Amino acid sequence: MSTDIITFKAGSPMASTLRMDRMPHIWCPGCGIGSEVNSFAEAVKRSGIDPKKLVVVSGIGCTGRVAGYVNFDSMHTTHGRAIPVATGIKLANPELTVVVFSGEGDLAGIGGNHLIHAARRNMDLVVICNNNFTYGMTGGQVTPTTPGSAMASTTPYGNYEYPFSLPFLMDAAGATYIARWTSMHSRNVTQSIEEALLRKGFSFIEIISPCPTLYLRRNRLGDGVDQLQNYQDNSILKHGCDTRETAIDFQGKIVIGKFVEKNKPTYLEASDKCAVKLVGDDYQLYGKTIPEREAEEKAEKEKIAARRAAMAEEEAQEEAASHKVSVSAPAVKEVLAKAAKKAAAKAKPVRKAVAKAKTRPVKKTVAKAQPKKAASKAPAKKVVVKAAKKAAPKKTSKLNKTRK
Ligand SMILES: Cc1ncc(C[n+]2csc(CCOP(=O)(O)OP(=O)(O)O)c2C)c(N)n1
Ligand code: SF4
Ligand SMILES: [Mg+2]
């Protein structure tokens, strides 16, 4: 590997959360998985949890490769078995935060039974499901979420099966936190993952995502960017929405938001309670009584809160420092002053036109079109833009002349 690439990798802002020695990754251009991993890494950082106490488990598939790229303890398990492995890890060491990151085929197809039972038990896991409506890694077969009529390699005349709506399935099974976003909603994805990392119980986050290579191409839906535009145009934000209303039709509306957030005892809490009933307060799990474990948990929460507070303080200081530097450093000041002078000289004719437009015709238009109180800024803007455009061609033609 050339030194340039090594330096580039080491300097990446993702160097602490991704295994840079495994880069470049296998994901196709325009695939949504990469941006989801980015959101996940950001959420881990923002949450303040100890990365040494985090485990990521994936099944098989393109999404299943996530476990191999993140710089945390991780396991790439067999197809559909991410949830049982994650459950085992959580039960063996309840202090760990366990995240399952996998595809909808892996989680709701071959692993569907594990998914519903982990939700039913309120197992303390965060499940991130990349839903691209296809078995990406194996050539684009139909999955349990492929919308009706969509083409897949196994449904060449269009899908005639009834798809799952995963939020509805998870709600019916008992999940205590359910959210859905698309891979275009990176900030919301980060926020949901952060929330899920900091809560107890079974959290399910679905991310609708483009697979340009197998799903979009076969369905003639353009590339990844076209699909992000479709998400932008067709997403409907409905926090708390009844999950029965979250079905997705082929290229239809996509209801997004946080649908469910409720508390009930987790699997471990319920099993503790049962054990205490049987053997009394002396009951121990891995050599610790319940009050001892609770005290440890409280101490960990305090550490997390302290890390979050320190991060917030650091961010605030950075913000303040950036303002200070731009005002006080003399060299920067000089450069800014020069730039401002230059810009002012260049902008003169346009400014004049804008000023003219502002003083006369704008007022007239507003006065004619609307009563005084309701005068909107919109018509004024139009006139200003027109005036600016009038002035602009002069500038462009000069420029063209000099180029010639
Ligand atoms: C037991 C078993 N059956 C089938 C496969 C083949 N297989 C590998 S990945 C995959 C589909 C994965 O689809 P999904 O979970 O949606 O992930 P994506 O590739 O779309 O991210 C299948 C069927 C396998 N590896 N093991
Ligand atoms: S085949 Fe599809 S899901 Fe797999 S990496 Fe490529 S675009 Fe992503
Ligand atoms: Mg898939």
C-alpha cells in the first residue's frame, strides 16, 4: 500500500470507528449501507457509551458485511442467526450493549422466527435493519418485504406475494421501540440509533435503502441518487403513527418516524424477578446480586452522562473558539477585508439594480396585490430577482468577451 493511501486512511474522521485496514469496502456506488454505517458510527460517538462495551453482530448478506468493517468487537454470523448470537452475548454478559446490523432478508426471511421471539421477549438488543427490498448479495431474489409487482430475479413477471410491513410485524410481536427512516434521513437515523443505544429493551430501526445494482436496475428506477430523490418526495413523517398504516407499495408513499416507544421489563429483568421469587433476595447472576448489578448500572449511566456533558462542552468551546479566531486573528482579518472590498467592487452594478427594485416597483406590487397587513415577501423577491437578472447578463457577456 502506498504511503499516500496509508496517510489518507489514518487521517480519516472515521479512523476510530471503522477498520481502515479493511477499506475499500465491497458496497456498490449508490448503495445505502455506507451512509447507514456512518450514521451508526456517529450515534455511537454521540451516545457516550463505552465503545469497549459495545458488540456488533451481523448475519449474511451485503449488510451482513457491516460487522467486518466496524472497529468494535463484532461477529459476522451465519445467515439469519445474528439475533440468537446477539441474545447469547447479552445473556452471557449483560453489561454489554449489543447491536444487530443486518439485511431484511437475513432478519425477516431466514431469521424471521428469531426476530419475532426476541421482540416478544423484549430482549435488550438494538436491531438495525437495512431494508433494500432484495437479497442483494445473492443476485436480487424476492424478499419478505419486496413490494407487490416489483421485479426480482425470482419474480420476473412482478412480485405477487404479500409483503411484511416490518414496523407492524415488530409492533405485533412486542418491540418496545420502533422507528423507520430512509438512508436519505441520515440525521434521523443517527438520532434513533443514539436513543436506542441509551435505552433498555428491544429496539428496532428499519432503514429503507437503495440497492442500485440489483433492485433499482431490474425495476428501471435509475441510480442511487434518483432513489434518494424518490425518498425525499414520497416520505411522510408521522411520529406515533399506527403501525397498521406503514405498508409500502411499489414506489409509493413511505411513512417514516418513531412509531413506538414504551417501557416494559426486559427479558433479563423478568427472569430476575422470577428468580428472586424462587430463591429470595440472595439470588445472584454471575456472582452478583440484583442490587449490586443495579449499582454498577447506575455508575455506568453516570459515566455516560459525564462523557456526554464533556462532549457538549467541547463542542460549545470549539464553536466559540471558531468565532473568536475569525474576529481576532489579524492575518485572517486582513484577508477577509480584502475579499470584502473585492466583492463590493464587483457587486456594484447588481447592487444598484437590486436597490432600485427594492425602493420602487416592489412596494407597488405588494400594495396592489395584498392588504397592508398580509403583505407577503414573495412578490418582492420576484422583482428583486428580475432586477438582478437584468444586471447580470452585462457581467456574463464581459466575461465571455475576455475569454474569447
Ligand atoms: C443458510 C443459507 N442460505 C442461503 C444463503 C445465501 N444467502 C447469502 S446472503 C443472502 C440474502 C441476504 O439478503 P439480505 O439480508 O436482504 O441482505 P442484502 O444482501 O440485501 O444486504 C442469501 C439468501 C446463505 N448464505 N446461507
Ligand atoms: S448489491 Fe445492492 S445491497 Fe449489495 S452492495 Fe451492491 S447496491 Fe448494496
Ligand atoms: Mg436486502
